Amino acid sequence: MDNLASLLDGFATVVTPMNLLIALLGVTIGTAVGVLPGIGPAMTVALLLPVTYGMEPAQAFIMFAGIFYGGMYGGSTTSILLNTPGESSSVITAIEGNRMARAGRAAQALATAAIGSFIAGTIGTLLLVLVAPPVVAFAVSLGAPDYFALMLLSFVAVTAVLGASRVRGFASLLIGLVIGIVGIDAVSGQQRLTFGVPLLADGIDVVVVAVGIFAVGEALWIAAHLRRRAAEVIGVGRPWMGRQDWKRSWKPWLRGTAYGFPFGALPAGGAEIPTFLSYATEKKLSKHPEEFGRGAIEGVAGPEAANNASAAGTLVPMLAIGLPTNATAAVMLAAFQQYGIQPGPLLFERESALVWTLIASLFVGNLLLLVLNLPLAPAWARLLRIPRPYLYAGILFFASMGAYAVNAQPFDLFLLLTLGLIGFGMRRFGLPILPLIVGVILGPRAELQGRRALQLSGGELHGLVGGWVSWLIYAVIAVVLLWPLLGRFVVRPLRGRLVTG
């Protein structure tokens, strides 16, 4: 009951006229930027972080919730109309949705994506309300060795599980860890990797890193591969769904939600696995399997619901433990840090009003997005006709303004360009972005928890192993790291013997 009362207090804060206006502004900006091709939710959130500067924390997070969900919504429009998924989790939406659009059913594809996203986002946020407090109660009981093990699991998960290449994943993580330790060591007081530059003594702001790697790196990458041919955008009328479309969509919406939320909450989950599982399930259960690959509405409804439910799921470990499970959650973690707020087990106790206001604003923003997206989809489609040079020139301008606003130091613009070049190089050589961001954010915290554990044990390595939680996590890490060898020398020979036998 206490949680329900706190949530109602959060709604009371959100539904004031000024805060509703801020929420509407957030979802509008988030959708508009999320619609633009190649940007995606993570880059949307990173690019628009500076928009919340100078605002009260509650109002900033109301806008931020709208930007977060708006970026998720906008990606479906790009995938359906332009066949350009902003991120890997939108690939399935692009395949079936663009086929529907080319068959003259763009309105139905956009409608099922918007309504499915609303249903999945609402159910996912409700599950967040129910699941987060028990997770917090469990997290409070953990010690420094357990938190250190959890962060090691996050490092391994984003490199060994989510990436296509473990070597590239660990290389990206190493770059992030190096960036994260720049500054003064909190224990010894020694400067690390500052190269005698006083402005680096406080470290590199996470917002500057996120904007530089995502926005500037992407803009430079697109500029290097820019083609003068204009993108072909399929026209769309007002989104609507017939009775048969509703009949074929409501079950995929619910199944997609059931897939998406738990995977989003897992350290190695993400949105890619549940969207593909949802697609495979709908193809197997559909009464019209022949339409898959040619524009099946179930192939849009299920994966898009899974994608948005996964986004709600990522907030559970981020708010309760302070662990990001994808790039968008990592950038959201940076938003908390810019206000001096540390997500983790004590967040619900120290910043209870702010957390429940954020959760309530997710409900309100989700409803505003449905009202906004259904009638205005044709207007969002017109944004896709913006010439790429103008589009990315604008992105670079806002990225520069945002980076400068962090500390009002011209030196941050130099850092922004340097980080942008690093982001460009990572795209050039196929290094994933998420391990770098996770390394920057969690690296200093992992170092802090590891040092605490070692101090408690007098410097003995056994201090890094606490209770059963850390033992279990280390066992999971060992399985993840050794799985390729186990698969090669154990699973495959055993499978071969069973086949021949």
C-alpha cells in the first residue's frame, strides 16, 4: 500500500498543468528525433540530455521519461516507412512493417506498432511498480563483494553475450574503463591520465562521453558514407486498424510484452532476443504463416510490443541496483548522475518522491504518445524528407551546445570532437558502443566496490567473494566465458554420439 500511495503522489506531481506541458514537450521532442533515420532511442536520449539543464529535477525527469519512450516510439516509424531500423531491436519491425507499407498498408502497420507499444509500455511500467521494490529490498542486503561481482557480470554480459565478437566487445569495454578512470583517484589522491591538464582532474563528464560517442560519432560516420540520392519515403494516411487487424494483433501484443519485460531486466537480456523470439512465436502460431516475409501484421505487433516492454524492463536493474542493461539505460544513468543522484538500492529511500514521479510520468507519457502518434504519423513521416547534410549539421550543433552547457568550458568541445572521432573509429572497425558506455559509468563504481571488499579483508583476494550471491554470479560468469569451449569439446561431441547412437 505504501508503494501505491507513493505512486499516487507521483501522479499528483505529474498532472499539474506545467508538468503536463513538460511531459508533452518531452514526448514530442523524443518522437521527432527518434523518427529521424539512424538515430535510435539511445542517441535520442544522449542528444537531448542537455535539454533538461537548468530545470528542477522532478520536471527534468518528467521530460526525460517522455524523451525515453518517445525515442522508442519514433523508431518504429522509421523502420516501417524507410526500412531503416535505428537499432538492432527494430530489425524485425522493419522487415514486416516495410513490406506492409509497400503493399499499401502503412497505416495499419503504424497503428499496430503504436497501440502495441502503448499496451506493452503500460503493462511493463506496471510490472516495474510491482517488481522494483522487492528487488530493492534484496539489493540492500548485498555487500561490497556482491556488488563487485554484479558489475563484473555486467561487463561480461555486454561483451561476451550481446556482441558479435568477444574481442571487439572487450576492446570497447577497455576503452570505456580507460576513459572512466581519468581524474583524481578518490583513495590515493593521485591524478590518473590527466596529462597535466587541470580541467581533466574532475574526470570526463558522462554526458560529454555519451553525446560525443553517440551523436558526433554517428554524424561523422554518416557524413563519410553520405549519398546524394534522397531516401524513398512511403506515403501514409491516418493510421487505423480494421476489425480483422485488431483480431490478429491483440494476442501478439500480450505475448510480446511477456517476452520483452523479463529479458529487459536481465543483465544480458536486451531487446534483440525477445523481438526475435516474439517473431518466431507469432510465425509458428499464426493462422496466416504464408504472409510472413511479405507483410504479416503479427510480425509488427509482437516484436514492437516486445521492444517497448523490454525498455520498461531495463528500468528495474537501473533504478534498483544501478546497473544498465542496454545503451539507452546507460545514458539514462548518466542523466541521474548529472543531478548528483546515484541509482541503486538507496535511491527509493533517499529520492522516493523523485523516483515515483518518474514512474508516474512513464504512464502519462505513454498515454500522450498514443494520442500524439496516431493522428500525427503523416507529419512525422515528413521529417524523413529532411536532407541528410542539414539533419546531421543540426545534430552536431545541438551536440556542441549540450557539451558546452555541462561545464561552460571550451575544453569540453575539444573533448567532444575527440570522443566523436573515437566513436567514428569504433564504427569503422566494428566495435560495439554499449560496452564503452557501460565501462565509463560502471568502471569507477566497480573499482570502488572492489577496493572496499579488499579493505574489509585486509587486502586478501578472498575478500572479493562474499556470500552465496557472489558465488552464484561468479559461476554464471565462468559459464558465459567458457561456453564456447564447452560447446566445442563437450556439447557437440555428446550430440554427435546421441545422433549416431
